[in-house]
Amino acid sequence: MKVENSAELSRRIEELKREKNAVILAHYYTTPEVQAVADYLGDSLALSVRAQSVDADIILFAGVHFMAETAKVLCPEKKVLIPCPEAGCSLAESCDAAEFAAFKAQHPGHTVVSYVNTTVGVKALTDICCTSSNALKVVESIPADQPVIFAPDRNLGAYIQKLTGRQNMVLWNGACHVHEEFSLEKLLKLKQEHPEAKVVAHPECRAYILEAADYVGSTAGILEYCGRSDAQAFIVVTESGILAEMKKRYPAKTFIPAPPDDETCACNNCRYMKMVTLENICACLEREAPEIVLDEEVRRSAERSILNMIAIK
């Protein structure tokens, strides 16, 4: 019954997209059935940049709230919908804009680099945004003697600080619940059980997890590495939603999800991403709501920080 219902919902979603000239952008961490109805699949910033060039009146962002906000920042003329506005992000929510403004005031003269996984209010307080794939390049674009505030992910910030050797970086104390919860003990056990497997990890993981990895990179970077590597098996230390795309791209290879500390879980899921469903996507397209609406002054300030990042080659 569930399969039939999913098929019916998928057909209705396709009809609505045609009727309303709408496109669906879906993040790698959403469920496989949500990914299947998407017009574009990717990581958060790549999708938002893609949104700028699509010929559509409506953009539905199948992801968490900050992602839809980012799409609206870059596409103010388009109607941007989010099927589940309650789908937040533990990392974005770990950095409140008012608290961050006070933190910034305590460190005058610092260049502010903020991860794209932030609210529009934090982006508006930022000089240059970054992603997990370009954070190193963004920080290296800033003169070495210029102090930097890096927010909000302390693990990504510490990783970049280690790579650059910069001692003048101040880190905001935020983290992603998914990447914080991986178990080193279980990861090392998996490595013993699968000695031929390469470990691929996201830089939002804790430092001791990254030290055990063969490759550290963004979701897009991990996908590319798995394609070019001669290895036939990979232990995947990031949100398990990416496994669907991995298996689709490389069906001959084996992908093993790394487990969290929680004894009841075999893999690590983002509870917010899984709140996006075919049901709420369909309802959102039917009603053309909820819609992302931003204050124009805040939007322009946030846009500046993103464009500053895009300008870095």
C-alpha cells in the first residue's frame, strides 16, 4: 500500500511541477523517494547556485530551512517554497544571529567567515561565506596576518586551522548533531572487518574521526573520490542519505555506513532532512506555501557574503 501511495504521490508531484512551472531541488541527505522526484540533486550551495539559472517560476527546496533561505537570497525574483519549515538544522541553530552579533563585537577587526549552514541573519553579519568544499580556499584568500572569526562549525574550523596553521582564527562553538555522533570505536572495528575499504569522512566530524579517514571532503568531494578511487569498498562517515546517490553512481562498489554511538542505530541520519516527505512536497506545491519571505536589507547583506565567496577562484 505504501509503495502504491508513493507512486501516486510522485505522479501528482510531476503533474504539479508541469502545471506551475516548478522545479524541485533536493539535498543528498533526503530520503531516496524524495531524491527520485527532484529535478536537481546536490549539496546545499550547489543547488542554490543552480536555482539562479533554472527556467521556473517556483523553486521547491527539499531540504532544511537555511537551504531554502539561501536559494531565496540568490533568487529574490522567484517564489521559493519549503515543504517542511520545521525542518531546521542543528548546526545553523547552534549559531543565533543576535548572539553571533555580540560575539563579533567582542572581536573587532576580524574578517568573518561563515559556513553556508547558517541562517540568513548570520550570513548578513558575515564577510565571506564558505562551504565544506571551499572553506580552505576561502580562508587562504585572507591575508595570513588578518584575524578571522570562523563560524559556526568548530570541527570544520579546527580542521581548516590545522591545514593552514593559522593561530589567529577564533572559532564559534557550534556543531552538527549527525557528524558529532560518530563512534571512533565502531569505525575502527569496521576498518578491521573491511581492511580493503577506504574511509571517507566529512570535515564536520570530530578530529579523531578525521584522523582515521583516507579522504576528508564535502558530500560532492566524497562522491567524486569514490568514483576516481581504485578501491571497491568504502566506509562512509557522513549522513547516510548520500548512500542512495553513491549506489546509483557506482553500483559495482560497496558502501558501508559508519554507525553513531547510539546502540539502536546502524547508520547516522539527519532527523531534520528525513522530515521532508512526498506528502508535504505535494501539499506544498498544491498550496504554493509555505513560502520563504526575507527582509530585503538582510537579504542583500547575506547575498554580499555569498557573492564574495563565489568571486574567489
